[in-house]
Amino acid sequence: MPHVSSFGEFLRDRRLTRARSDRRFSLRQVATRIGIEPSYLSKIERGEQPPPGEETICRLADELEADRDALLALAGKVSGDLLEIIRHRPALVAELLRAIRRAPARQVAEMARQVRDGEW
């Protein structure tokens, strides 16, 4: 995800980039497809409204072909499934996240792959 200063700025940049080659990414059309008012999306993009809820952010991510978790993080939110994991083991999750904070991305990705594939 490119560096941007805000959630709204990212959305606007991503939508406008798509709109350059596909007219279906006008503000009005995107808002209609994800089920919100165009004026509300405009206010979010301009930073006049805070980021919407998880469900709307996920619809925006899907529409704009962005990573859901990355977009939620940019909005200062965490997905419901991750919140459930954190609630179940808060101290362990916090310890794990703090331990990997400075690890290189490739090592973290390899560790995630090993856990996912049952190789640990």
C-alpha cells in the first residue's frame, strides 16, 4: 500500500487511479455499488467524516482491489475475526506482535507460512 497521510486520501487516490482507465470508478458509481451515498463517500475521501465501519471498509477494499486488513489498519481498525483472536489470548497476541515488530518482513511472512501450513 503506498504511503498516504489518511484513509480518505488513500481511497480517493485508489479510486481516481482506477477511474483513469475505467469510468465505472466514478465516486457516484463506486458509492452506489457498495451501498452508501455518494456524498458520504465524498466526505470520507476529503477527511470530513471518519472512516466507516468494518463492513463498509471491506466492501470498499473489494471494490478497489485493496487488501482488507491493510485498509482496516489504515482506518485504525482491526477486523472482527482478529479481535476475537486477541480477546481469546490477549497477552500472548500482544507478546507475539511485540516480538515480531522489528523482524524483517520476509521472516514474518515465512513464520506465518509455516504456521499456516502446519510446519511448526
